[in-house]
Amino acid sequence: MDLTIREAAALLGRSPRAVRAQVARGELPGTRRGRAWILDSQKLPLTAEQHREFQPRAARVREMVDSALPSRAASTRDRKRHSAADLRPFQMGLAVLAEIRASTDPVIRAVEPGLEIALLRLGEGAHAWPAHAKGRAFTAARRAFSRCAARLLLCPDHEVARRLADKLENDVLPTLSGLLRWTERVRPRPSRRVAR
């Protein structure tokens, strides 16, 4: 399994700076991929106990990442195409939309169109091809979810509206922020051309 410097440092119980220095000196085997060092977990000098601890922890981390991010590894593992419905913020937003649609309160129902727009933007982001297009769509979805939460919070002394706003603010928006951070890491860096 490939590890970043930070992951290998956590596994070895050292600082990332110390591991980076060991790789640069050739004390630890690593390969360069772009600007980052990648280390093979099988080639790390781990004790037998560290190896036993590593496997379950690595499996848990991989499951968490696969469930939180639209991972290419997760979609190819099951040979399934990626869908907007696989995104956690979409699933959570859909659950809030179902509660709003089940409500007979006109104050709560007034938020329905805005929430549908937020989910549509999120779906656009899931299927956008360049990373910057994904980022724009996810940002638009975040703004739309934020407006819905604010509209619900504008209903004073309304317990159901407050609970739905909390779901949007504490569940949907943070996971959507995670997707935005992911798209920022995926974006290609601008090339550094020197003027002659």
C-alpha cells in the first residue's frame, strides 16, 4: 500500500520532517510522484506488532475515505459508475428535503425550492469534469444550502425549522466543505514558465 510522508510518519511514530529527511538520504525507500514522496508500506522498517496494528487501521482509514470522498478507487473496486447519490452531502440533503416535503407547515415548505436547487448544484458538481468546474458547482451548492439554513433560522420559536437548520449546518455543510477541499487538491497547479 502506498503511503504519503505524513502517513508513514504516523505509522513509524516519527515527525513528517524526520521521515522526509530519511527518504532524501536514502535510509527509507521512497519514490517521487510529482512533488510528493510515496513510500511502500511493505518496505518500511516496522516491528511485527506495528505490522499487526497497521492492517486493521489502514482498512478503517480506507473505508472512511471511500465513504466520504468521491474516490476513483472506490468506484472502480465495485466496477460501478459514480453517481451524485453516492455523495454523503447529497444523501443528507435528500433526507432533509424528505422531511420538508412531509411537513404541512407553509413556513417549512417555503424552503423546498431552495433545497432542490442546492441538491441540483451538488449533482452538477458530482458529474463536472474539470476540477475547477466541480469546485464552482460545489461552491454554488454550499451557498444554496447556507441560504436554506438561514431561511429556516429566520423562523423564530419554530422547533422543526431549527432542527432542520441544525442538520444543514452541522451535517451537510461540513461534508460539503470536505468535497471542496478535495477538489482544491485535485486541481492542477499552474505551470511555472520563466519569461525569457
